[in-house]
Amino acid sequence: MAGNHRFSSSALQTAESGVLDLVGVLNSTYSPSSPPDCSSGDSVLYGPQNSAYSSSGGLTREYVTEIRCESGELIGYSMGEVVSGGEVMASRALRLDLLPPSEVINEIFIDGLKAEQNIEINGNSTIVGNVHSNSDVDIKQLTDGTIGFITASGQVTTNDNDVVYSDDPSACDSVVCASSGVGTVDIPSALDEIARIYDSVNGTALLVDVTNADGTCDDLSLSGGQDGKVYYCNGDLSLSGSFNDVTILATGSLTHGGASTLGNDGEVDTFVVSGGDMIFNGRDGGGGQDEPSYAVYFSGGNFTQNGTSVIYGAIVSGGEITRNGGIEFVAMNDMDNDFLPKVAVLSKILAWIELESATY
């Protein structure tokens, strides 16, 4: 019995060695810009590959690895065996859910409010998500529905006595936590992102004419669905209307006048970027709680919202974020805009289980 247990443990250790091979194969065979495609049905991408692990005392340890597409997912298998005199003494098999090398949306554009400088929110606020400033955060009053993690590289200040001061984000699933003096996060250059998007559409951006001597573009008024269009202003832009499914770029400042509801219900398909300051005058999410705005706002300078707002999405600022009026803000990860900034990630293991049978 002791020998069987020893063989079984050794087989599991051998299978675990094969797991490392699987991740290495994915990262050497594919790249973030050219990941494996599992959209065409079930298939074998790699293997079965037999590999020797070790040999001693008359025992040979080897593993068999394979990577498959199964039901649109990337799945890896590794089976470890202990062999003596041609007889398999023990075998163990693992099944892994794998993340392929890929380009994913930069997380700071998914999970909340991020600013290079101060964040100041005046008025009653409900925030579901994360807030971070590379400087200071000052939130006057948080409502009972607030859940998330508020951090500052400087100081977090709030009048709310219910805030839990903790540096552990996992403790903030049902309450709001705050932590001061944390590390900074990298806020990308808005102008660089504007240039990247403009170049990527290869001349199909809808140009907003610069007609004024001071470098401002014509006023842009939009309504309804925009079918994924990209509007580009090489200067300062005045924007109005309620719209969705669009990317709006201004190399200078951007001002939206009047109440508005942006984005499509339930998904973030609208991306608004300015190289300079961004100002929204009037209620954003003009229909209230039943009609919020679904959008990502990215300003190279300060972001200012004048008026109560209901926003689902993200706000990222290379300057300050100032909310003059209450805000109901919910971070979302259901993003449906192809131009949101992405980062390259290598393959990794998302989850694994041991199979009841050492065959698959």
C-alpha cells in the first residue's frame, strides 16, 4: 500500500511538470497579436507529446501533454505515469483551463475611477467599483450601496464613518474599503491613444473640421446609434446630444453641454477621449437610475462633471477628477468598443482539476 501511494504521488508530480510545458508551448507558438483560435470547433492544437521526466531505481517517470480546443475554450491535459519494466505502476491526469497569449483591455479602463492627480467628489455618491488617485482622494459622502476599494498614493479623505480602512481588496466585496499611501498606477498618455486609434482606422475617421482661428473644431451634435464610427477633432471640441456605439477623439479639450445619455443599455460601447481637459455640463445619464450612461471617459487633462450623474463604465484622467454633484457610478467589465487601450498578456492557467480517470 505504501508503495502504491508513493507511485501515485510521483505520478502526480510528473503530471504537474507537464503543466509547465503546456504554458511554455503556448507562449512559444503563439503571441498576443496572434493567439490560438478556438472559434471553429473542437480540434487538437498540440500533441499528444510524450516527454521523459526522470529515471532512477528501475522506475521511469514520463508525461503526455496535449492542448485542445473544446467548446470554444482552450484546454490543456497532462498525464503523468510511473513505469517499471514496461508496466504502468501509477498514472494521474490533470485538466487545465488555459488563457491564451492575448491582448486584453487595460484593467484601469474597466474597474472604476483612476486619476494621475486628485479625485474630489462633492455630494452624495454611490460607487460600485474601485477608485484610485496617484495623489489624493476626497469623497464627501458615500451612500449605503457603495462597494469597492478606494486608494490613493497620497491620502484618502471621506466624511463617511462606515468606511473600512484596509489594504486588502478581497475584504471589500460587500463594503467600501480605503487605503492611503499605496503605489502609483500607470496612466497612459491620452494623446498617444488618440494617435493610435486614428492611425488604426486607416483614414476612415470622420474628421470634424477646424474652422476657427483659435483652433477649435465645429460643434459636433450626435443622436442615437453611430454604428461604430470614429470622430476626430484636431483641436478643441464642443459636443452635444445623446448617442451610443461611437468613439470620439479630440486632441485638445472636450466640452459636452447639456444633459446626455451615452452608450447602449447594458454594455459599454462608447469611448470619449480628449488630449486636454474634459468637461460635462449637465446631467450625465439624463434619465436617472433607469437610463444611465454606459461609457468610458479618458482625459489627458482634468475631468470635470457639473451636475448629478449616473455612469456605468470607467473614468480615467491624466489630471484631476472633480464631480460637482452626486454620482452613481458602477464599474463594468462588459466592454464593446474595439478601440479601448489593450495590453499584451502571456498564457497562464485559469483553473485546473484532477480527472477521476487517468485517461482523457
